[in-house]
Amino acid sequence: MKRKSRKVKVGNMYIGGDAPISIQSMTTTDTTDADATVKQIHELEEVGCEIIRVSAPTMEAAQALKDIKKNISIPLVADIHFDYRIALEAAKYADKFRINPGNIGNEEKVKLVVKAAKDYGIPIRVGVNLGSLERDLFQKYGYSPEGMVESALRHVKILEGLGFYDTVVSLKASDVPRMVEAYRLFATKTDYPLHLGVTEAGSKLPGSIKSAMGFGILLTEGIGDTIRVSLSEEPKEEVRAAKLILRSLGLRKDGVEVTSCPTCARTHVDVIKLVEELENKTEKIKKPIHVAIMGCAVNGPGESKKVDLGIVGGAGNTNLLYKDGKIVGKVEQGKIVETLLREIDNLNKEQ
């Protein structure tokens, strides 16, 4: 059962409550280059990004948010550190802040930022990272989940003391067990929605696996309202990995999902090449369509009967096409992807 969290409005969507788990990413462009940033956001939205975060380290970057916001359709999160004046400028254009009240400045500066968030209806994400705990908490706890939770609660209490409750919280670590335990512990103490992340997770493969392990544990326990897979990679790969994680857990049923065999000496078709080509050519399809590409008749028929479309490789160019669990024809070796794309297009057009 999903943890009961409060619902927070971010732009034209919600985080928490009964809202679906949303996918986030972050731009890698220079924010002051609004055109390049907008272009990257559009590319991310095409592959499934639903909330985008941009860094605003300078006043010029905060001012660039105006043009960026006008040219995108998904919620825009401004990532702010240290300078409260940047936050005040960003509040005019952003749909959400990512800040830590403790590093914005003295109480008066925090009050001004919170007032701006209230005036513009902007929620705040309190983001705690294990690698940057406050000195006193590190001395007390070391690198521990307990220190992360106390840090988050400290920041949340600052906001609550100013009458602000539209808050999302993240407790990120590059160490999966510590990250998991921090979220579990915090989830027992408040009902604020949680942004899941394994920070500095690494390159594409190890980072995706670390994120999948951490998210999978927490999401199956009902903990988590929005996610970002943080990779040292093109941001589109973060979104692709996040979609696959949610789909694998049965939390998303959108896009073309491919079931395929790992291949062996019995395989009659080049499964690896077929899967890669099909996935690349169907990435932007939103409708849930399940396809099986199986190399032989051992498990092929069984898998193909469970999906919308299936190919089962056969000797002598006798590759069978399944549709809705039934054999509907044979497909020549060189026309498998072409045939599947045509059938997928037909299914995609159906109401």
C-alpha cells in the first residue's frame, strides 16, 4: 500500500497523495542560454520527463527562467543555493524551488524566500545529501541515515515555523542501503511527499542499477512520490531509466514494452538487433503496447500469447507473427521490424 502523503501542486500537476509517481530530470545546459535549455527540455519531454529542474547559480540564470518558462509545457524547478536574492527573482517564473533553508542565510532572508514562495504559490523541495551534511550533524552521526533525517527535519521545521507546508523532501546518498534507510525513517515521521534519488549514482549502467535497486525497494514498500535517476550521462538516459523502473514495478503502463529472450544456440532471429531497432523507433509512442520478440519455439509461443504482438523465430524463415495471442501469419527474416512497426502503428491509432 502506498504511503499516505500530502498533495503538493507543482505547476500543472501534483506530487504526493493519489497522484501518479512523476519522473524528473535536470538540464545540463548553461541556464543563461535560454534557447539551448528550452531545446534540451523539449527533448527530455519527448522521452517522458514530467518535471524539469534547472540550476540558477547567478542572477542572470534566474532571469533567464522567464524565457525558458514561456517556451515549455512541463513544470520548471529552480535549483537555488546560498543567495536569497536569486531565489526571489526565480520565484517570478519557476513552479517550484529546490533549496535548503539553512544555507540561504539568516532568518530574515529565509522569511523573504518563504514569503515569495507563498505569494507565487511555489512549493519548496528540501534536498538533503549525505555528502554535505551540516558539520554538527556529521560530528554527531557521521555518514548515517539518522543524520540525514535530522537534517531534513531541521529544514522542514524552519519552514513550518514560518507557516509553510507545501514542501517536498529528498534524502539522497550515493550509497543505496543508507539512502533506503533514510527514506524509510523519514517516512515514519512526516507525511511530506518524497522525491527519491540515489545521488552521484555514476555512469549509465551502474547508476541505473543502483537507482533501480534503491527505488525498487522503497516503491514496493509504498514510499516515494516522484523520482530522478541521477547519471553521469545525457539526461535523456535518466528519463529512459526512470520509465523502465516504474514500468518494471507495474507503476507505469505507457509506451512500447518489449519482452525478449536472452538468445542462445536455438535462436533463429537476431533478437538483440531487432529489439534495439524496435525500441529506438517506438520510443515516443505513449500508448501502452506490449511486444514479444522471441528467438525460438521453446518459450516463444507462451510469451507471444500473453502480449499484444509477438514474433517467434523459426527455422527456414518461418517466423510466426502473433496478435492478441493468436498466430496471424508468417514474416520474412528481413521484414520483422517493418511488420511490427506497421502493427504497432495500427494499434496506436485505435481508440
